[in-house]
Amino acid sequence: MLQRAWNLGSALKRRWDRARLENRWRTLRKMGMHIGENVFLPESTWIDNPFCYLISIGDWCGFGNGCLILAHDAQMEEFIDASKIGRVIIHESCHIGARTLILPGVEIGPRTIVAAGSVVLKSLPPETVCAGAPARPVMSLEQYLRGHRARLKTRPQFPCADFAGGALTPQKQAEIMAAVADGEAYVLGGFTEEREGRGGTPRTKANSKPQ
């Protein structure tokens, strides 16, 4: 009985969290912010609400936890009685690592990866991998993908179906622990699941109608 009540409460909380997230996307769009289709924009991404109409996010972008997107800067206001505002344009298929800070007046991508903890002070070119404070290109996207493709041929692999539901058996956990004892492993098929609508990541739909 207690387990059943716990499961029901957990399911209701997930539905509430999803509804709140969808309402946030809807509100930002009504305020003028462009949010494309299939964007993963979690609740933890801080948006500069009063200036969100200056922010544009293209299709299939994703954000790690704790990112900040600013479209204004008032640090100099006490000294010159003026603050700065600027566009933030994040083109399609950009992936922004956790706790990245994006400042006003920048353009990112398309198809650009920004490493976790970066500070984006200036625009970042298309199809690059960028990192640092300030963020700078460290390699091309093709170089980055070429390295992963090579490692895919030699490193252990697990289908994403193994992780469905979020609860792994102790045996599967032990198998994964053994696989990563001497390096990384790969989880395969996650993007296919997302693209076909079977993934667990909440993503936006087009035309201001959240999924």
C-alpha cells in the first residue's frame, strides 16, 4: 500500500513538473522569445525574462543544468547611467554544457558544442567545439566527432533501452562499472529515441505548442 501511494505521488509530481515546464515555454514565447522545435530547455536554465524577446533558440538545441542566458548587462549603470542590451542568437543543433553563462550580443552556431562551465563573451563559429572563460573554439565539430567514432570501434557499448525507466538491476550496474574501469563507454540510440518521440527528455514543439 505504501509503495503504491509513493508511486502515485511520484507520477503526479512528474505530471505537475511537466505542466509547469510547458507553461514556462508558453509564457516565454508569448513574451517574444523564439524557441524552436525539439528544444530541451530545462527549468534550471535561467532566462533574462524582461529582455527574453532578444533571445532566439533554434531547433534541436539542448542545455545542461544551471545555464544562464543574459540579454542585458547593468554592471556599469552606476558609473555611466546606462546599461547594455543585445541579441542572443543560438542557432539550431547547438548543445550548451551545464552552468554555462551566455552574455548579451553573441551568436552561437549552428551545430556548435559549448563545454560545461564556459563563459560566452563573444560569438562562437558554426560547427566547432568551444570551451573556457571566455569560451573559444578548441577544435572543429568534425575533429570531435572523428575521435568519438574511432573510440566507438574499441570501447564498450550499451543500448539506451538498458536505461529505460532509470532503474538498473545490480547486475547491469556491475556490468557498466566493469566496462568503465579503464575508460569511457558509450550509450547507443538515445538520439534516435528522441527523434522518433520515444525519448524521456521534455522537448518543445513548433508553433508555440509545447509537447
